[in-house]
Amino acid sequence: PGQKASPAPRFMGEDAARLSADHSKVISQAKSKLAGLGEVVVELGFTAYYAVFVHETNKNYRKGSWKYLEKALSRTNAIRRIIVTRMKGGLG
């Protein structure tokens, strides 16, 4: 059994090449880091170089809210249910 890869995001704009390269690098590093654990592991995070400064800083939000990923995980069991379902059905 292998990992089922998510499709790579399609970045647009003047930073598209950098965002794509950074995304690939972060995903590759995470896979290498987690590969030898021998158990099911879930890692969530950002791959864009600016994400922590934009998405994790309250002062950047006039509309919507910051820490949306963290809030979604703490507010609902939906993500957990998806992970459990995928684990039961197999990842490969």
C-alpha cells in the first residue's frame, strides 16, 4: 500500500513558480520525515512562504478570520471523521 497523493494546487500570479516549488519541497520533506514511522500519520500545515505571516496574524484580517485551519479542527470532528474513514478504507 502506498500513499494516495492529493493533486498539486494550481498556483497563479507572479509568485506561481515560487509557490509551486516551495509546495513541492515542503511535501517532499514531510514525506521523507514521516516515511519511517511505520504507522498512519497526518500532518497539516501551510506550504506557502507567506502563510504564517498572513494566515496566522490577526492584524491581517478585516474580513473573515485568522487561524481558520486551527479553528476548523477544534470546532468540528469533520476532519477527524475524514481521516478515520480514509484509514479504514486504505490509503493506497
